[in-house]
Amino acid sequence: MSHSKANLILAAAAVVLAVPTMLTIRGESAMFTAMASVPHLFDGFTADNVKTLVIAQPKANQPAVPAPPPNPSDPAAAKKVERDVLQFVRADKKWVVGQGELQNAAVQTQRIDNDLIKHLQEIRTDKQTVVVADASDEVLAKYDLTEDKAMIVQAFNAQGQPVAELLIGKEPDQKQGTETVHGVFVRKTGSRDVVLYEMPQFWRRSVKLEEWLDKKVHQIETGKIVKFAFKNPASDGAEVVFEKKDGSATWIATQAPVDVGAPRQTEIEGMVQRFGIVNAQDVRLPLPRANLGECGLKPPLYEIAATVKDGDTERTYTILAGKKLDDKNEVYMTSSESQFLMTMPMYLLSPYERNPKDLFDPKTGGDKQPDPEAKKDAPKDGK
């Protein structure tokens, strides 16, 4: 067979194969175009427009409230149903508690994005998702979408105007025929259309504030710590200080107990590493309202501090720990990074309870820890 004839056969085969491929591409393109054109329950909703988020859950044993629903943002309507309410406010790039005893406490930004904003963006409304159009009062009650039963999620812009208001009802039976359905029935405030929102993943919906709080106190790059200090009851209130000088990897004691030998590098480094990430167990009260004396924090029983050097900038992170709680394996705590009284688990404190002398070798006649300053002035070549 000549090369020209073989090329013709290959070219014809390529054309034949290209046809179904092209049809597939066009079909997928049409599908994506159709999905993109599907209307959403809150058309035009974007995360950038949201300044405030509110979650409200009716308290148990509510008296029945008839539908159609009054607008839940209407103060007169709100009085008809008693609710547990959470409010979150955007502060720069993070979210904080918007009202209540822990106002301005940090909340988990990722959870705000995943469990509130993302769902408000993704709920579709079309022939496939609208289960009942213009439902009666009885039907709304069947789906737990009346004011006295539904959870409400509201999003407001910087001007305080609602940009999304969603009522969340009951979840469907897991089995719909032969298919398993993961979702929840919802409706838009002011609408009677019952929509089945099939969730791509589990949707955590809660009005328990502790589940939303960001309990990370600090996170430090421990390799940049140049000074580490602590004092505790075993040190009789005396501070022990370790430092790394002139980029050295070795810790030296600039304040140490008397009659000790060289610092034990592994022991000190373990304490430093543990201090790198500190999480609170609980967030209790704003500091101005806390009785720090009763908590063993005025003065503190324990004080731990680390200084981080990044270029020419130095920053010191401090944790103060106090008494153990009577009913929990926790101690009271404050931090230089927070304006709240918190608690921390006892196991996080345990490395700092030890006697400072345990961080040093026993002293012998020849013991003397290295002095970086002496190295600078030492004669070269024995001269």
C-alpha cells in the first residue's frame, strides 16, 4: 500500500472518530450552559455584598403561627415567635460575633463560608427543585416551613438591607424511590414555593455559639522564636529566660536558677514547640467583666512568653494561666492576642508546670554554658 493511500485511510478514520467526539463536546457544552442558566433562589447574591449574617431557630414548644409568613426582619413579626439567635459581622477579612456576651469574639471564617454563604449561593429553583408551588398553610406546616418551626438564615449588606432570607424546614426521607436523597426543604421569605435543596455535602446548622467560635489563640512559626521565658509556682515567681543569639540554633539561659549546669536543648525545644499552637478550650467573658483575682490570674500562677523575630520586627506572644476549674480538667487563661477570659486544657499547661531546674544538667566544677559574646572577642589562631 502506498503512503498516499494509507494517509487517505487515516484521514477518513479521523473524520469518523471526530464526529462523536464533537457531538459529545457539544452535548457537554450545552449541559454546562443549561446549568449556568438555571435560576438560583437568590439571583445576584454574592459573598462580597454580605456584611451581617443572622441565624434564628424557634425555641421549643412554640405556639403555632399561621402562614403566610410575615417578613421575619419585621420587628412586629419577630415578636410572634421566640427564637435563639446568632449574629455574625464581617470585620475586615474575618468574622466576629455581632451581639451578646461574647460580642467581637472571633468565629470560624471557613465555617461561615461553607455552612452559610455557600448554601445561599447554590440553592437552585426550577422545575426539578420546586416540590410544591404556592403551597397552602397546611402544606407549609407539613414541611416545617412555618414561622414557628423553620430555621431562618438572613444575610444583610453594609446598609442593613436584606440580600437573602431563607427559611429551612425538615429533611426529606433518605429514600426517594430507588435513589438516596440528601437535602432539606427550604423556601424564600415571602414565597410559598417549597424547594428541595439537594446538598452536595452535610450542612451543619446550629444556633450553639460554641460550635462557631474560633478558639485558636495563636499560631507561631517556632523556628523564628528567639526568646522564650516562663515562670511558675515551682520557680517561686522567678522568671527563667532562654535566648538564641546571633542566629545560633543553641538556647542559652540569660536568666536561670542558681547552681545549675548547661541547658538541656531537647527539653527546652519541646516546650517551645508546644507553645507554637495554642487553642482555647472555652471562651468565657470579656476581660473587663472577668474577676481575674478569683481565677488565679491577678497575679497569674503561670506566665509563658515567646518572642518571634521576623526580619527587623519582633513580637512577643504571652499566655497567662491561673487556677484549675472545679468541675473540669481546665485552667483559666488569658492571652496577649485576645480580649477574653478563656480556659485551656490541663495537658497544654503540663510542660510549664515542671521545676525549671529540670531543664538543666546538674552543675559540675567545669560546667559553663557557651557565651556567644565571648566568641566575638576570642583571639584568632591562638594569638
